[in-house]
Amino acid sequence: MTELLHTARELHAAGGARRPRAVVMTMGALHEGHAALIRAARERAGADGQVVVTVFVNPLQFGPNEDLDRYPRTLDADVKLAEREGADIVFAPSADQVYPGGEPWVRIAAGPMGERYEGASRPGHFDGMLTVVAKLLHLTRAEIAFFGQKDAQQLALIRRMAADLNFDTEIVAVPTVRESDGLAMSSRNRYLTPDERADALALSRALFAGRDALTAGPDAVRKAARAVLDASHGLAVDYLALVDPADFTEAASDHTGPAVLAVAAKAGTTRLIDNIPLQFGARR
């Protein structure tokens, strides 16, 4: 039976001796992508460990013209999904629990990596994200944290924060979960009209086209993906980028090693992101 907890006091009391404690951080409106994260956490934690799913819509991550007020809140359904996948605890704190003194004066700065791509489109977003991730790592006291690869820049920044600030938490990435037609699962997909959803499929098609050009090198990958986006209709493309996942700088024409092909666009009024990991050259 999954416990629903709302305060840090309750969460700490529920810790007990079960270890390791694994955490999956969400903003709710859980879907099969989140289910995959919880399953991965449950498998890693094992029968003796504990899996905590956090549900918190973090106001620091939303800009003045973004969708904080209309972001879906479906806690009852979220608890059911978390229980189905084997979570022990759903921690759903209020804003007062996470930020007891109001918006924090001291925050974690994402630095130059947080100013590129998503950070350029959403100033301050990554500072807010890292601040709440740091707070939730402290509150949950988790040894392992699971994050989806769909938010590749977020994942890269969390890994960098953990390394730079000596967090004693293992950061584990879980592959993107897609609909049968290739669309990456997202809580924001529910905002799409049928026509907008059809337009949005160009995002994954562009990524797959880039992947198919992998052996021809980075420039060919970019060209193939861009051709799909240029031929699409109904999308307002924000960026298409092939980056080094270590720092999210643009991959050079002779880049070897891991890379991420990432895209962001609006379908109607809904902003969507997607990416795929790539490997140029042989793995070491």
C-alpha cells in the first residue's frame, strides 16, 4: 500500500531502516514515462529498499507567461499509478512545505550551461529546477535519483550539480518513453488538439532522420533533421541542436563520442521538447 505524505516530518518518520531509498521527482500528471521511472527505481531499490515519488508543481520553474496555473494536477490518479508500479511513498508537499519562508532568496545558479537552448527560451527555469531538485534530495534523503532522458538538458545540469556540489546521490537516467507513433510522452501532450498532435510528430521524425544519417557525421545529422522540420507545417521551431551532453555546447563537425540531438517547438500554444542520444565513433 502506497502512503501519501504531505510534510517533511511525515516523510522522515517513514524512512525507517529501509535502504537504499530511491526517488523519482515529478510535477504530477503522471503517465507511462513516469511509470518507467518508478519501475526502474523499484527494480534498483529491491525488496528491501524504498521508492519515493515526489509530486510538486514547482513555481520557480515557470516564467511569467508560462502555464503554472493550468498545469494539470491529478493527485488521486498519480497515487494510483505510483502504487501500481510499486512506489512505497508519494510525497506531495505544499509550496509552504518546500519554501517555508516564501520564494527562497538563495538559489542554485545553473551557470552558462543553463543559459543555452531551453535556458535561453525560458530564463531562470533551470535555476528554479536545480533549486527544487536540491531541496527534494535533502528532504527525501535519497541515495539514488531517477530522471528521464527526455529532459536531456535538465539531466545534464542535475548531474553537473551533483558533481560540482558533492551531492552523495547517484543520478540515474531512464530512456524516453514514446507513444506508438513516436511522440515522446509528456504531461503537456493533453493540451494538443488532434491537428496539433499530428503536427508534433515532425519532432520525433526529425530526430529519427538525424539518427539515420549518423554514419555520415554531425553535419549530415543536422541537415537530415532540419530537412524534416523545414518540410513540416504547423510548428514554430525554437531550436534544433546537436550538442555535447557534458556541457550542452554545439558539437563540432568532427565530433566523436556521445552527443544529443535535441529539438523544441510549439504546436499551437503548447511547447514541446524531444531529443535522442547519439554516439559518433566507437565507444571507449
